[in-house]
Amino acid sequence: MEWLNRMLSEPYYFFHFIAFFSYFIVRSSAASVLSPHIIYHLFRREIQAVLAFSVLAVVKMAREESWEDFIANTLFYAKVLLLGISLIIDYHLALWYTVVFLVIYILTQQPAFQKLGTSSRLTPLQLEALLTEGKTTRFWLVEFRALCSSTCIRASRCMPELSITYSNKNLSFGIVDLGLFPNAAEKFGISLSGSMGQLPTYILFENAAEVNRFPEFSFEGKLPNPPITKQLLSQHFGLDRLLIDYVNGK
């Protein structure tokens, strides 16, 4: 029911559903005008497309940790396969679907994960106050994101779920939206330039001082970064060690 509600309420999912559903209408109408040979050839290609999509979806489901990342990739595969099948019916149909998907891309955006877990949504001033007052936790792990970035959307689930697992009296989690506060990026050493590849950026503060960040940035140029997952962030920032230290009273 939750996903049905999201599909009907989120334009990104709703328009994709309408676009894919329209193929069944086109397919049933084309059956009366296409030759038996083309229909047989089309049916074989449809079976192959379904099998290929199923294999790709299973592989992605096994490899991807983020549900948003899985949805984005499977929709991309579905679009490519639909365009390929449409070419068999008529190239005008394939061009039409290309235009439709382009319009959906321009007008809508994949929604980010909405829940916060135990993390806090902060403004830059709130974050600065929490870090300087020294009345909160010893460590703060903060995600700097901008939801106009597809990478940030795909990784939007990681911080809330990490906060549920690792939050304690020594470690808190926060999220700052640089799309709303772009002027704060420079203060935390983050570039908003797309070529820099620095969003999302995760910074670990200890007693108001930065002790670690991801992705690390080289002045020689952009460093290739692996896909952001909970496991990657946990290992990079040593969250298991911080949790063990808290349990042991350190």
C-alpha cells in the first residue's frame, strides 16, 4: 500500500507507470495491423526483454544496498528495453517514447528517502551552534547534500539507517541541505561544482574539529569514488569502533 500510494502521489513514479502501461495499449492495437511474422518476432523479443530485465533486476538487487539506487537503475534498463521493442513495431513509436522519457526527466525528479531515522535535519547555523557549544555529543557525523543531485538522492537512505544503528550519547547524525543553503558550502570546504563530484559529502566532527570526511578531495583533480553504501560509510568512519568504544565507556 505504501508503494501504491507513492506511485500515485509522486509524479516521477506516476508518469513512468503511465508510460510503461501505454505500451500494452499500443501492443494490443498493433496486433490487428502487423503481419503474423512480425507479431511472432515481436513476441520472441518481448520474452527475451522480460528475461533480460529479470536477470538485471536480480543482479542489481543483490549488489545494490540503496533502494533508491535500485529503482533508478531498473527504470533505466526498462526504458532501454522498451525502446528496443518499440523499434520492432515502428521507429516512430520509439521516437515517441524517447520524447516522453525526456519530458519525464526534465519535469520530474526521483524522490529522496523521506525518513530521518534518529538523525537531525540542520541548518548551517544550527550545526555551527551544536559544534561550538560543546553541550551535545562528542562526535557528529554530518551529511551535506543537495537533492537536485541524483547521487544524493540515491544515497539518501544511508544516513537515516546508519543513525538508527549507531546513534548513542557519543555520536549524533545530522543532515544539511546545501541546496537550501549553498553559501555554507565554502565554509565546510565543499565545492558545489558538478565537475568536482563532492556531493554528497560526509564529515565527521570530534569536539567541533573535523577529523575525517568522505569523499576525500585531491587538489590534483577529481578522485574516482565508489558507490555510496552504508557499509562503505561505516568502514570509512570506523562507526563500529566508535560504537564499541561507547559500550566500553571510553
